[in-house]
Amino acid sequence: QVQLVESGGGLVQAGGSLRLSCAVSRSISSRNAMGWYRQAPGKQRELVAGFTSGGSTNYADSVKGRFTLSRDNAKNTVYLQMNSLKPEDTAVYYCAADWGGRRYWGQGTLVTVSS
């Protein structure tokens, strides 16, 4: 069993920044199948940013140049730095990790960007 706990969401004005954190209950030092998804009201959940199998990162086109995915293996934590936020970034953001053939999800953290 793997537990993911997100934090860092909130209300921010357009152009502002937030940093989301995802604390993982197991060691992530050798794991790359992790990332952040988001789901806006009335829309499907979509990938925002993730680590590739080679350890690099990939981003949705809508967030490239504004969001940065990073990790601290010592703290078993994955981060999503979000800059230049836009109202269309408003969504519940979920951390996800694949382990033992199963995808685990956090409970989600709400990000609201006001115009």
C-alpha cells in the first residue's frame, strides 16, 4: 500500500505562484512513475506533469514554461511549482504514483486562480 498526501493548494490571483507538495509513504529514490494530474469542474482528469522512465520530466502543453516538477528523494516528496497562474489552471490537483502494477492517488488539493 502506498499513501500520497498533497498539500499547498489555495486561492491565488492570476499571475501568482503556488507550490504543491506530495508526500509519499514509501521511498521514491528509484521510482519515476509519478506525476501530477488535475481535474477542472466538468472536465476529465488530465496529466499536468510527470517523470519519464528515464527520470526526465514532461509537461502538458498548457503549462510548459510555467510549471516545474521536482523531487526530494530524501524527503520522499514530489513538488509542482506553479508560476504565472491563470484562471484556467483552476482545478483539483492530484498526485499519482504507479507501484506494483497499480496506480495510487492522493486525495487532491484545490487550486483556485482568480482573475
